[in-house]
Amino acid sequence: MSLVAVWAGHEVSINFAGIDIDESDLPEDDCLEIEQVEPDFKAKKGMGGGTTRSKVKNPLRKVTLRLRQCAAVNTTLSVLLNLDRVTPGGAGIAPLIVKDRNGNFKFLDTQSFIEGDPKWSVKKEEDVVEWTIWSTNVTALIGGH
């Protein structure tokens, strides 16, 4: 007997800097993307013909968080970014936690920060606001849903 797989994108919890991103803040689809922009390991051909493998310490991840333009949490993220800009010492560096409540995917970073202001547009209908968050100290489990 085969089992039916179930995907439910709304069964993902997102928390940045203690701020819960509510399901109502998210567009219907395509709300989160996490990309590893540096590899865990690099290889280089050695002079003697061998290969040297180097481990990259804390490879960067780019997290793209898409929110509804009307979501109040945009204001909270903007306040956090502005606080980071005017406070010395990295006031905007904070934990980012993403968890699949219906599966095994987990993403935890203790040192994430917002890159800058998102692009903002005015249209006849609500649009999406895209926040870029950089994660620098990640533990992740890429599991099934």
C-alpha cells in the first residue's frame, strides 16, 4: 500500500528576532527561500597533483522572506533595521528560526540580520514585500514534509 504525501506550506513557523511571522502575513505561495551562497567545502588542485579540501567556517545563507504588503510585521522589521543602523555593535543581529510543523525541516541561525530596505511599490492591488536576511551561523536539517 502506498502512502499519500501531503504538502502544506502554511505549516511552517518563521521567527526572526523574537518576532513571529504569522500565517496571515504571508502571501499564498512563494513566501520563503533559503539559499546557501557559499559551499561547506572547497577543493583545490595541489602542486603535487593531489587535491586539498578546505572547510568553510560558517558559510553564508541568503534568506528571502516575502510578506504581504499590508502585513503589520513589515513595520516591525523596518523598526528593527533602523535600530540596527543607528545603534553601534550590531543591535539588529538576531536569531532566525524556521520550522516545518508537519515534517522534519529545521533551520536555526543565532546571527542573522536584515540586509537593508526592501523594494517598495504602489500598484492597484496589494503586492509582496521581499526582505533579504543574511544568516551566518546556521544549523539546518533538510528533511521531508
